[in-house]
Amino acid sequence: TSFNIIGGGILGASTAFHLAKLGHKVTLIDECHAGQATGAGAGIIGPWLSQRRNKAWYALASNGAKYYEELIAMLEEFGETDTGYKKVGSLHIHDLEHRLEKKHELALQRQETAPELGEVSLLDEEETQKLFPLIAKDKKAVHITGSARVNGRNLRSALIRASEKLGVKMVHGVAELAEENGVVNGAYVDKEFYAADKTAVTAGAWSKFLLEPLGLQGLVEPQKGQILHFRINEENDHWPVIMPPSEYYLLNFGRGHVVFGATREDNSGFDIRPTVQGVSQVLQAALEIAPGLKDAELIETRVGLRPTAPEFLPVYGRIPYKEGLYIADGLGASGLTAGPFLGKELAQVMTESEGLLDPINYPVERAVKEITKDS
Ligand code: FAD
């Protein structure tokens, strides 16, 4: 069986890698659009204390976090050590004491089913400052040792390089799906035809453009995220990730590289300009949480388009209206956590074997509809 994977962000790269590991012939087609979510995502892998209560989401995100150790070890076997992944732990801060205690309780509770979250402790202001010197002096925190950081770009590139070592053909360009009598049998890139028995759309926020010519409506929409990179004069390789109660977060890439993100701009369309309002929102939040950043050098603003599906829930599986067509999409704000694992699960579905999750809980019909005469 031959496979086309369209879209080479973290999800498509992982799908291609896992299919190739199973010994299949795979072509990975990627345009690497400006605004690729993976390229902008500086990620936190630590979903255990999220406010989200949706069970399907939690199953995906927690399995995603757990899968990282295995994946990183596998990539190392292919000589890929530059993955941008490091387990540094996380500090969850909150100004209200009782909320912090609740987080502590939740962490202990989650530890029972997810021992990979590591050790849990409640830190006072001094202990918090010791682990992360730039933080405001009045912050207490719940400390979790199993959280990690990952650099989306590095991990994606490592997955693609490992896939190529396994024989995956990488094609750069914009793909269009080819269909004959309701069967998707390949894709065109610049008039060149790439035949495949099965095709997966892992095109993030852009999937609707692939689906539309087949009479399908894609409901995944872009959500813009602006994220800032700073340089400080301190070695921060071991500093933990900081998770305030808001949607902002801070992480460190070592050698003084600090990242603070990110805006969540619904209805942004495909506008990938950094804006005054976006940057100022992030800067304001950064200084509130980590006033020690005031002298940091602002080195870069990255913008990415998170693929968001209805109800902010990812979908994956076969697209029922066509033969040979599959999709995984809608990873939203937790795609670096869930993407590598979901790619593996999609590879299982495409090869008709059982995965750890049941795709029935992530129905494709939520994000892909048939365009009928009435619609
Ligand atoms: P993308 O990475 O967007 O990749 C889609 C790819 O498909 C692109 O390369 C595009 O060019 C290609 N494509 C589209 N159409 C075509 C076509 N027709 N032909 C060829 N190629 C095509 N997640 C976390 O878990 N933790 C975090 O802390 C975190 N922080 C984030 C911060 C920011 C600022 C952003 C933007 C995201 C963050 N995320 C985080 C979310 C995560 O980055 C995304 O959910 C994830 O990267 C989505 O991956 P994807 O592969 O589905 O899509």
C-alpha cells in the first residue's frame, strides 16, 4: 500500500514517520506555509493540570505527553538528537492560595493515573524564586517535575529527517487532491502526479482548501498566536516552564533564550502579521509574571496559525464521503503535546490496525461536511 501525507507540520511529519516505520511507501508533501503552527509553537508538554475537563481531549493530550519519551528515544536511534525536547518540570502559579491548593490536589490525583507527571510539591515564594529567578517575588507555585519543553521546529525537522532515512519521499509544494469516481488516488504538485492508495490530509489550518474542490467543506479554522522570544544574560537551560492561570506561559531554551507566549486570536483568518496590540498584550503579561525580563533583549516575534476544529476538539480518521481519504486536524493549542502521538494513531487507522484511542471519540464528521445542493 502506498501513502500520501499532505502537510508536514508536526502531525504530518509524525504520520509519515510512523507509516514508514511500518515499512510502507510514503510521500510527504509540504508547502511549509508562513504561519505553520508547528514552526511558531514553542511548546509545553504538561497537560495534567489543564482547566479543560473534556475526557477525549485529556486522553489525547495525556497520551501525547507520555509518548514523548519513547519517541525521543526512537529518534535518537536514527541519530536525531536535536529535537528541542527537554524535561525541565513546570511551575504552576496562582495568586489565590486556595486555587493553588486545588491545583496541588489535582496534581496528586492525576499522578495516580499518570505517574509520568513526576513528583509534585507546593513551593513557597523563596523556593519558587530559586527555581526561576526572574519571577515576581510574591509567587508561590505547584511544582511538577515531569513536564517538558519542546521546540516545534526542531522536532518537526528531526521527524522529517528520520522519515527520509526510512525512505519517505519529501516533496516541497502545494498539493491538490486527485479523485476518480469518488476515490482519492493521488495528488498533484505543480502538475506532477503522485499516486497513492491512501491519502491523509494533515494540513492544519489550510485543510479546507484541499477539501473544497472535492465537494467537501472543512470546518477547521486558523487561530492566530503571537509569541515573543527574548535573550537574557543567564544560563537558563534547566529552568522550568512557568504556567500562570491565564493562557500565557514562559519557557526557556537554554543559552539565555526565553520564550513568552502567546495570544489566542479567534477569527484571525490567515493574517500572519505581528500586531502592536498582540505584541503589547504579550509584553504586559510577561512583565507582570516575570518582571526580571525588563532588561531582556526582544529578539523575535513569531506568528503561527493554530488549527482549531469546532468545540476545540481534534478529529482524526477516515473521511466517510470518499474512498482512500483520511484526515487528522484541529490540534489547536495543544498540538505539540498531542501531535506526535496522534500521527502514530492516524498511521494505525490508515493501516487498519488498532490504536490506543478509539477514533469514534474524535469524529471526522465534526470538521468535514459534504457540500450538498441544499447546503
Ligand atoms: P501545522 O503545523 O500548521 O502544519 C500544517 C502544514 O500543512 C503546513 O506546513 C502547511 O504548509 C501544510 N499544508 C497545508 N496545505 C497544504 C497543501 N495543500 N499542500 C502542501 N502542504 C500544505 N502546542 C502545545 O502542545 N504546547 C504549546 O505550548 C504550544 N504553543 C503554541 C504556541 C503558538 C504561538 C502556536 C501558534 C501554537 C502552539 N501550540 C502548542 C500548538 C501547536 O503548535 C499546533 O497545534 C500544532 O503545531 C499543529 O500542527 P499541524 O501539523 O496540525 O499543523
